[in-house]
Amino acid sequence: MTQALDLGFQGFAAATSANIPPQSAPGFKGGTISVAGKVDQGSSDNKNMDLTLALIGWTADTAIVFNTATDTAAQPKLTLSLKKLPDADLTGTLVGTFAMTGDLEKSVALNLAITGKTMADSNGKIVRKPGSMRVLGTATAGGSAFVVDVTR
């Protein structure tokens, strides 16, 4: 989640139009994650971002490997609302399905709400404020739902 947010903010900083140029990074232990989408344009200090996530062989620990659909329309959606940039209140959602292989061989459907804060880094670019992000919701796999409640 934090890697997706960071890539979304990198795309926000790189955008010269409403389209966020695709941003990619390696997984922590393998594979790749890519984020693309749109952001509100103009001089307002309130912005909305609508992003898609693509994971190909992405893994944080090599025990579980994550993949998403290759069709943008079927990829997980990360939506963010930023109010009063640069020190914004952030709200959003992450909704979508991820295929898991390795130690877990199932698909997991995430339905997560995100809250937190942003700030400007030393270069004036918007970044997530460390320790301010809370992710709350459910992860459903194999007919079982699991509560997600994480603060970072």
C-alpha cells in the first residue's frame, strides 16, 4: 500500500496534464508495481486522484507473489482525495482483486479505506506524512473475510 501511494504521489508531481504518467518500481523482493491514472488539474489546493494498480510477480517476502489483471478496466482502483495541499488531509479507498501464488494460492479481494496526512518534502513535492496513514477494511479470500487495520 505504501509503495502504491508513493508512486501515485510521484505521478502527481510528474503530471503535466490530468493524466498521471505511469510510475513503476520493483517489488521489495521481486516483480514490479505500476501506478497510472488521472488527477484534477488547476490551482486549487484540493485534488482528487483516480489510479489503477498493476502488479506483476510483485512480492515483499518471496513467500507470496501477487499479480493483478492486465486489463486496466479490471485492475484494482486506488482513489485519493487531498484537501488543503500541501499539508493535506487524505482520504481514499483501495478496491480490487489480487491473485496470490506461493504459500497462499487464492485470490484476495481488498476493500480498504485510507486516511492520513500529506506534507511537502524538502523539494516541495507532495509525499505521505510518515506515521499518519491508517488503512481499515476487509480482505476476502476463499470465502473468509479478514479485518485489516494498519497504521503506518
